[in-house]
Amino acid sequence: MKKEHPPQNGSSSPDEALDLLLDQVPLQTPSDWFVTQTIARIRRESVVVEKRSLRWIWAGAASLCLLLFWTGFEIYQQSQNEVLSITSLDVNNWSEGIEDSWPGQ
Amino acid sequence: MTEEIPDHILMSAIAQGEEAPLRLLIERHQRAVYGTIYKMIGDASEAEDLAQRVFLRVYQSAGRYRPEAQFNTWLMTIVRNLVLNEYRRRQRKPWESLFHPENDEPREFSDPVQRTPDQHLAESELAEAIHAALQELPEKQRMAMVLSRYHDMPYEEIAKTLKTSISSTKSLIFRARETLKISLKKYLQP
């Protein structure tokens, strides 16, 4: 990972000296249990993500069902209203309007 | 033997949901990821948390990973994005300092050898000085410097990670080195 450098005694330029100095404090390593902890966290958080996605899927499905139910109900109500308006016509005077508008009258 | 398995092969195995390649990948890159984050934010426990988040993101992106860019470059891009998010989060909460030397024990180094207490003291002072000097650099310069010095990454790859041009990368590293030379002048005296 590190670059190879000549020994410090042989260094002359400030750049070489800086590199040597920086190399004295290399990249630190994490704790011994880092790998185990990371895998446990990945497992844990992946389950959380899956549960969250599942929750979204359920919410979506429920909304869709609600929408379908509402649309169905609206259609049903409209058809019922039409039936009601037909049945509520005055049967005895049903021809009044027609006679008035009869051609030639 | 395990060193021979390329990272992109491990990534496709991880995408299939296998755990052993994931463990291998983490073992292989933990020092690079953790060490870089530690150099960037200067806090051991935060660095460990962020490093875990980097691997979590690697795991979550395994299915979408395409081995067009070098794995290290891709990994360091994730590192940088998460470090930047962390900076932004801390800017929103300024009472959380970016550097906590008092609760920050330096981790084991790569060449643990027997040293006298004086040597230990001198080394920890030097480590702290280097750390402080790095923290004073602007974020982009610091990242460029860490990638160049500690990862031996070529300018082209650093430029990709930082989403900038090669000439700008060269300039970032040059300016970082000049600043470090001034900050660490005391230790650079022959």
C-alpha cells in the first residue's frame, strides 16, 4: 500500500522528508471484532430494509384495494341513482312531455 | 489463495447473497476503508461506524455493481460520499466536534515493535501532529493526499474518486503537500 522510500538518513529533499514523516503514521486498523460486527450490522439492517420494503408493498396494496373499492362503490351508487330516477317517474303523466313536443301539435 | 480472487468476482457472489465472500471482502479492505475514514475525520469510533456503513452500502449495491471502474476507486468513492455526508451532518450540529483527541485512542499500527516509553511518547506526539496537520487541510486536499500517499492511487483514479480533472488533482496534492510542509516544519528539520 505504501510507496517504497530510501532510508531517512539518505533523504535530502523536503518532499522525501515529508513522505517519510507521513509513512511513520500509516493507515490505522480497526478493532479485531470489526468484521464480525460489520457482518452482523449488515444482516440486521438488511432485514430492516426488507421489512420496510414489505411495509411499503402492503401499504401500496391496501391503497389499491381501497381505490378499487371506492371506484366500485361509486359506479354502484351511480347505477342505483339511475334506477331510482327511472322508477320515480310519474307513471300516469309519463306522456305529458312527449305530447307537448309531438311534431305537428 | 484468497488474495487471488478478484474483487469483482467476490462482488457477484455477494450479489447472490453469499456471506463468505462478503467476509473476505471486508477483511481485505477494512484497513483501507477504516484507515482512510480515520484520517479524514480523526475520530476512532465515528470512523468505525462510518466504515461499517461503507460495507453496508457495498453489500446493498452488489447487485448493481459493474466492474467497469477499479474496485478500489468505486470503494473510495463510497467512502468519500459518506465522509462528506458526515461533514454535512456535523455542520448542522456544530457542537459535535470533528476532532476529539481526548477520547481518541490511536489504533494498532502495522509494525508493532518493542519501544521505550520515550519513543512511544515521541511517536504519539508525531502521530497527533500529523493528524492535526491533515485535519487542517480542506476536505478535497485531504482526501487527495490520503489516496495518493496511503493508497498509492494514480492521479487518474484519484480524479475519478473526487469527480475532478487530473490537473486539478495534481494541484490539490501539490497544495496539500505545501501546507503540510509548513505545518510539520518542526518535524521536517534535519
